Amino acid sequence: MAPAKEQGSPGLVPAAGKFLSARIYDPAVAFGMREKAWRPALVERVVRSCPVDATVLDIGAGTGTLAIELAAAGPRLAVIAIEPDPEARRIATAKPGAERVRWQAGNGLDLGSVPGLEAGSVDAVVMSLVLHHVDRDGQRTALKEANRILKPGGHLHVADFGRPRDPLMWAAFTVLRANDGFANTATHAAGELPAEIQSAGFDLVDGTHRLRTLFGHLELITAVRPAAQAHTAHLAISIRSLP
């Protein structure tokens, strides 16, 4: 759940929330977020959407598990992981397979400050458990930055919380909101994240996969930057559940 707060990065909530350490992030995601039930599907989506020698940008890479799995799944992929929290980066770079990833300090609100990232320079952008760590204005900025950095026809892959669908999920999500911020999670609580993605210039191109977790409903969303950067008719999205 990144990005994180660092000197010069005001308003960004740390990977494990306001009150917890990055050291507990991996076990919290593995258990509380049912990681094995959705992360392989996310990796498959990213790899399937790219050329074999694509450049993939993981924004808010946290402790690096996803970036390392992407590099392992696509041996010819160039995976760039940006993360503002130095503690999370230290954990990430110590993991097996980390040498195949290019690690950078930075955050999704200003990709232009990251060396080597220029407009239209990457084939896929991944935001996994990131957008609920900034407020709505920050979410809009990050999504527009993702659109700018993608090549025309490039894909955006988002894994984040959706609107809870029952009282139990509302209660679970309220606990997470207390830790990560009620303003930051307002978009998610209202079920408005897909609309924000479209407003940033993307077309939704795949069904939204929804999964129950200990902290609320997780959704996997895939979108594309149109080849001609003009809004086309929004595509209908189907809703289906992961196991």
C-alpha cells in the first residue's frame, strides 16, 4: 500500500498506513489482502498486455514484491519501480530477484522528476494499492501522469479498493480508512475510481475483478491510453468475482 511519506513528499501516506511500519507490510498484504488470490492475476494481466521487451513502470512499488514478480514473469521486460519511502526501498532491494528491477526514489505525482522517464516512454503502468494513499486531487494528478508517461496504446493496471457491497465489508473498510485516511479513501468508498481513471484520458478495456479481503473489496482494473489521445466512447465493463 504505497506510496509513502518521505522528506519532500507531503501528503503521501506510508506504505503500511499512518501508524504502522513498512516492516509489517508484506505479512499484512499476504494475509489481510489475500495476496495469492489476486497478485498472480495482476502479473498475468500486465505481461499479457505488453510486448515481450516492454518497459513496465510500477508506481508506489512499496516493498517490491510485485515489481520482482513482474521481472521474473517477463525475462525481457524492463521493470522500473519507483517508491518514495526509503525504508520500503531498503526492504525491496534486499529481496531475491531485486537485481532485475531498476529501483528509483520518487512518486507518481511528479514522474517528470524521475530520471529517464519521459512522456510516452513506457508500455505499461501498474498502481497496486497506491491510489488510496493520496487524496482525490493527488489521485487525479497521478492518473494524468500515468497517462502522460504511457505510449499511445499502453495499458494502466490498477489494484485498489472499490465500494463495499455489504455491512461486513463496510466495517472492514472503515478500519482501513482510519489507518490510511478518510479523505484519501473517499473516491474508493463512493465507487468512483473507474470514473476517475476515465476522466484522466483512459478507456476501460477489461472487466473489473472484485475480491473480498479483510480490509474491504479489492478491484483489479485495466485501462488503455487511446492511440489517438481523445476520449472515445466508454466501453462497458462487466463485473465478475475472483475465487
